[in-house]
Amino acid sequence: MRTISKLFGKSPFKALQSHMSEVKECLDRIKPLFDALYNNDQVKVKSISKEIMRLEHKADEIKKKIRDGLPSGLFLPVDRRDILNLLSAQDSIADNIEDIAVLLRIRKMTVPDAMKRDLEKFIEKVLDVAYEAVRVIYEIDKLLEASFGGPEKDKVMEMVDNIGTLEWEADKKQFKLAQKLFSLENDLEPVAVYMWMKIFGTLGDVANAAEKLSKMLRMFMSK
């Protein structure tokens, strides 16, 4: 019981924030991972990929503790299902980052010079979406203290709306990047085109998972 109390403390969101801290650690490795790729430093690509996989596993362990330590009979100021749904969305962010790391490990990829700038802009936008999701999870303790109302609710709703806007902008960057890739397809091996599309799609899924989290927050704030 002490383990459960330590995990949740006075707030049901403390455990979510602990898990999100590990998700953020995964997010923090995306830019260094692609910087290593731009520099054709395969040793560093593999090293950072392994680090991401280790961090995702750590996040997974926290996720399991939360699920096991959140009995249905425990009194909470929010619905148990809402906490687990938010946890699942957070977990999807980390899972997709791990998938990117795996894709970049299983085949040596070279970034075409003509594609590099568009890829950088897309990654920046995906990170904007995901980091805003991190910030909103760190904010929800204050929302609980405010009984899910008042200026704090307005602040969180504004952040939720911003996540939706940023995800839409990320979609546009992804579309432009795909166009650039297919303009280069005659110069690339078919397997490289396929792999890049997988990488783009999985990066997009990081942003999608962050948006899903924001929609869940909107739903339970409206209850």
C-alpha cells in the first residue's frame, strides 16, 4: 500500500506525470538521433537508438505499476478510466519514438540533401506538438486544485486547442515532405522510399498520440 501511496501521492496525476517524465526523456533523444543521421554517424545512431529503447522500457515499467496500483475501489477525484486512457495515450508517444529508433537501426539510411530541410521542419513541428502535451500533463495538478474550473481550466483548454493546431501544422509538413520524397524517387532505391515513408508516418504518429491525449483531456474536463 505504501508503494501505491508513493506512486500517486495526494494527486491521481502524480503517477501520470512520473510516466510522462520518461516519455519526455524519449522525446529529448529525437533531435540528437536525427542529427547523428544527418552526419552519417551510424555508431551514434545505434547508441541513441539503444538509449531510447531503454527509456521506453523504463516508461513501460512505470505504466505497469500504475495499472496494477490503481484498483477500481480506490477513491479518486477523476474517473479511473480517464487516468488509464491518458496513460495509454502517453505510452503511445513513447512507443512510436521507439519504433523510429528501431527503423533507423535496422537499415542504414542516408538523408538526401534536397529533403533535409523539410525533414528538419517536420521534426521540429512534431516535437512542438509532443512537448505541448508534456506541458499540459504537468499542468493538470493545478487544474485539480482549481476543481477543474476557473482560469486554470481556461489555461489548460487553451493548451489543448494549441495541441490540435500544432498537430494540423505537423500534418501539412508531413505532406510537403512526402511530396519532396516522391520528387526524388528516381534517384532513390525503392526500399529507401518505403523506409522513409515508414519513418515519416511514425513521426506523424508521435504527434497524433499527443493530439489524442489532448482530446481525452478535453472530454473529461467537459464532464
